[in-house]
Amino acid sequence: MTNFIQTPKVALAILTLLFSVSALAQDAAIQPAPEGTAPETMDQSAVNDPVGEGDAAAAPDSEPLAMEWLRGEKADTVVCPFRGRIKYEPGEIECGLIKVPENREVAGSRTIELNYTRIVATGKDHEEKEVATRDDPVIYLTGGPGVTIDSYVERLKDHRVVYQRDLYILEQRGIGNSGDFCRFFDSRNRAAQIHADRESAERAGLDQFQACIEGAIASGVDVTGYNTFENARDVKALRLALGLQKWNVWGISYGSVLGQAYLKVDPEGIRAAIIDAIVPLDLGELMRLAHWHNANLDRLFAACEEQADCARVYEGLRPRYMAAIKAVEDSPVTVRFDANEQFPTGEAHFYSTIIAGLPFILMYEQENHPALLAIIDALTRIVESGDQTFYRALAQAMSLGEGGVGAGMSAGMASAVRCQDGYVDSNAAFAAQDEALYPALFNAFDHPVVAQEAAQRCRQVGLPKRDFGAYAPVQTDLPVVVANGRWDPITPVALAEYVMPGFANGQLVVFPHAGHGPTRSIECAGDWMNAWYDDPSQPVGRECVDEGEEAAEFLAPYFRTSVAIDALALMGEDKDRLKQHGIWVGASAGLTLLAALFLPLAWVGRRINGSSVAAAGGSRFLVFLATGLGAAWLIGLGVATYVTSEITELMLLFGMVPWATWIAWLGPASVFFAVLALIQTWRSRERIPRGSRIGLMVSCLAVISLGVAGWVWSLWPF
């Protein structure tokens, strides 16, 4: 989120943490950049080719070369590269390869292979009822840029659009199995990337980028062929290789800007298009992250004010949160631990990016929204307290991240696109303006000096700015639905409104409670899409748009506990001690649950058999009460953990749903009754058979032990 190189790093660090713990919209209108700040890449004076097929003057043989590949190449089948990692039955998913030129604008360009996937229409709906399939498939244009295909296949194989239509997904050039030319982008020479000061750390990211591109060029890669219009030509090549006359387009985020380029490249092959989470082809004000996030926070706190509990619990939070961001920016946090692969120097440094970036990332998915204020509150408290346990836990989570830093992201391709398509220049152009307007947020997402250097580094390594004539906003009369979530943090509604004049046959739909990419995440969206694809001349349906997602009800208050953070931190500091705590908790919990089960069974058995036992002064009842409360505490917290994780797993680092506080009271209550039961059992020991007496006392001690463990691990309400 910082500069064009750091974006994948920050997002992946945050998402690694997520993995480890398994109101009216106030959209800013699009305004022109201040005089003298417009990015040079937005010059519209040299329009070379309105359909984006290349500069004929610069490469006279490019058009014949392109058409040779676009017309004649057939697709080869291949065993899906994600086989074994994604569950599917034979015939449900198929994979293949196509060959394309690496750079159609250069005569004699080498050939590269691209991987694609076909998810076959199921012919059944979510209730397993048969539905009619359609002959016109959908091509899904992936995002990032640079995200590998696996996550899309995993998520979209059950999307409702697949009930009636085949869904094709192309793994774009330079990504994953389509020729990733910097597979170890962020894992190479990790020690060189670790710096205590922010500027040095981000400049080290630029060094990684430069090494990636220079290494790719040395190995024969034409990095100038990795841009949005070559990606669009690849989509056309896939359509022709599959022998399809027309198909429907669906693109989200970077896939939306690719969709706009594709509308220029292959209008004759498109029936209809749905583009979501809009990135304008000329970018507009896309890269103003601080500007958009400030509007996000306005919207969030305004929505909180409309909920009485939220307004009361989080009164005064926003200025405290902004102060917390600035505090970490002024004094970055350093944690030290045993060296490992991710942190070979034994140090990890955290900047304000983490404090500002976690809520920003969580706004992407509307299912996370109920936890946003609670997490902002928790992050603010962490900074205010000066406690570094959270940062130690984050470092541990990043160390444990599956596949290492950069997994699932082809950052070399992403960087090539960002350089050539103008993202870097746009970011630099708005830097001074937004630093003045939103200093705390701007510095959390960008370093002003490195933001300017990034554009220079692009030119230095041989990634020139593309001729932006081809990147002029789309003008088309094809049927297009432009969709956006009102709560989208990175591609706001204002950008969707900006592109609408170019769509003569377009419809803008705004999902009022959705985040980034509602057509992908809202359950009814697939049915809604299929209905419109059936007849793109009709007005788009409104029911799913207006009622597909409810407004978030914020967690206020929430049960604050640091159990997950403490466990992660201890895992990095002393695994043996963590194991000992695990044995302690496991044994205490096991005995408590057994006692809670067998004490009532024994009572029922005596009643059935007509047996009697000597009076024990109520000790058995007290033990039953203590173990029952202990068992209810365990089960209740387990249910609260599950419910919280369904909102977002990240919330578990800081706490649980509000009603977990009432469950937490069962912990000290169980200890209180266990102590009473233990005392009463000892007093009545002469009247209780030895075996029963031992059993009752062990049960009491188990409950007390479990309660003490809960207190140590912050699972009590105080």
C-alpha cells in the first residue's frame, strides 16, 4: 500500500497475520489534479492505436505477428497445476495452455505459454435443483495485478455464475504457471530488506524490484511486454484458441481495467461485460490511498454514530487512532528474537503501515466490517500501552507464513504493469498534495521521497511509460454493467462514476453495504449476473443489489482478550513453555469435562438402581455446579471463538463478540464454587467413601486449575 513495490509486501504481511489465527457514503467527487501535478503518463496527445494493437510506426511488423498468433494457435490440455491443493471431481475443472508472443509490438518476439482454467457449469443451483446451462461462457479477468490463479479457482468454483455458465480464468502472463519471472521476488536476500528506518526499508524494496527486472532481462525476458494491453490481447488469443465466437466478460479490480482494455482490443468477441471495483483505464485518482482511506474513516465513524452502543463505546476513538498512527510513524517498533528464514537478522521492524493498514485491508470484505471499530480500538490501545506483544506475535505469524513472503503473488509482473501503465507516476503526482492534506495517513501508505524515486527507478531498469493514447477512457456501445461496493476502500464509487460517460449502453449499480468486488462476494450475485447475461438489453435486476447484504452492526463493546497474541508471541520466544501451558490447559479441561459428564450420569444411575449415598453436606452438588460452570465456560468460549472467526479471524487477536464477556464470568464463578466444593468435601470426608472423595477433590482441583489457566491467558472478564 505504500509505493508500487511495497503494496504486495504490506498486504501480504497483513494477510499472513490473518492466516495465522485462521451512515451515508461520503465519496469524494473526482477532481482534476492541481496544475503542475498531473502525471506525465496521462498525456493524451499521441493516440497511436484505438484498439490497443500496438504502435505500427515503432514496430511495422507487429500487426502481422499478432494476427498470426491470434488466429492459428490452439489450446493444449494439461493436468491442473493446483491438483491436490484444491478439491474437485473429474470433469468439474479442466486446465490448458496457450502459446502467445511475449511482445506483439516487437518483430521476432519469443513465445511464452499461458495457463488457463475452465470451471465447468454444474447445471444445478445451490439447492441441488437442475437448471439449464448456457452456451455463452464467461471469462474472468483476475486482479492484483499479479495474483496467481489458485485463489480464484478455490473461491469461484462454487460461485453461482457457474451454475449455468462455464467460467474461464486466464493466469495472466508473468504470473505463477504463466511464466513468473521473479518467483523469489521478496524472499531473496531477506537480510538486505530489514531496516530500522522506514525510508531505508522502502528503498530496499526498490532495490529488490531492480534486481528482479534486471535479472529477468538478463535471462531473456522482454519485460516491456508485460502491460495491460498485452494482457488484453492474451484474452483475445484465448478466445480464438478455444474456438469461441463470443463470450461474456467479468473483471474485478485490476480485472476491471483489463476489462476496459479488452473492450478496445476485442469488441467483436464480447457479448456483454460486468466490470466491478473500478480502476479507470487512465487511472484517474486511483492512487490517492490516503484520500480514499480518509473518506473510508469518515463513512465508518458516521455509521458508528448511528448505532447507540457503538457511539458510546468508541466515543473519541478517531483522534486517538490518528494519534496512534502518528506515534508509530514517529517511533517505529523493533522486536528481537532468534533469527529465522524470514528475519535472518533476528529483528523485525514495524511502521505505521501496520496500524493504518489492518483496518484498510479489512474494509475489502464486507463480512469483516462489524469488527472494524473493535480492531481500530484494539490497535489504538496497543500503541497507547506501549506493549510490544502484538508486534512479537505479528513477527511470529510472518515467520510461520506458508510459502514465505510473497506467496500467491507474482510481484515482478505486478511491478512491470505498475511501471508501464502509469500507477507509479500517478502515485508520485499526487504525493505532495495528499501529504499536505492527510499527513498521518499519507505517511502510513507512502514515503514521500521513495514515492518520487520509484518512477525514476522504473525508467532506469528499462520499463518506459506506455503511450497513454491507448489508455484514454473507453467509448463503447456494448452492454456493460459497472458495479461497485459503497464501502470499497481502494476503488471507490467515485471512480465508477468517472468512467460511466464512455459507456453509451452502460448501467452503474452500487451495492450499498459491500466492500471490494461485490459481484464476487455477495451470495446472490451469481444468479443476478446470469439473469442479466441471459438478456443484456434489459435493465439490471435490483433485488440482489439492494438486499444482497445488510448494513454492518458493529461489535460494541467487545470481549477484550489477548490470548491469541500471547500464544503467538510465546511460540516465538519459548515453544517448550507454550507446550507446557498446552498440557496444563488440556489436562485441566479434560478432567473438568469428564467430571461434568459423569457426575450427573452417576446421579441418574443411583436413581435408577435405587441406591443411596451418605449425606455429604452438599459437596456433590457443589462439585457438579463447579464442573458444569467450567464446562459451560469452555464450550461457550469455543462457540464465541467460532462466531468471531466467522466475522474475521483477525478479531481473535484482540477479542471476541460482545456476549463472550458474559461467558467469561463463568470462569471465576466455576473457581469460586470449586473452592467451596473442595472445602465442603474435606469437611464431609468421613461420610464420603474414599474413592468418591478422591474423585470429587480431583474434580474440584481440575476446575480450579482450569480457572487459573484462564486467568493467566486473559479469559476472565477482568
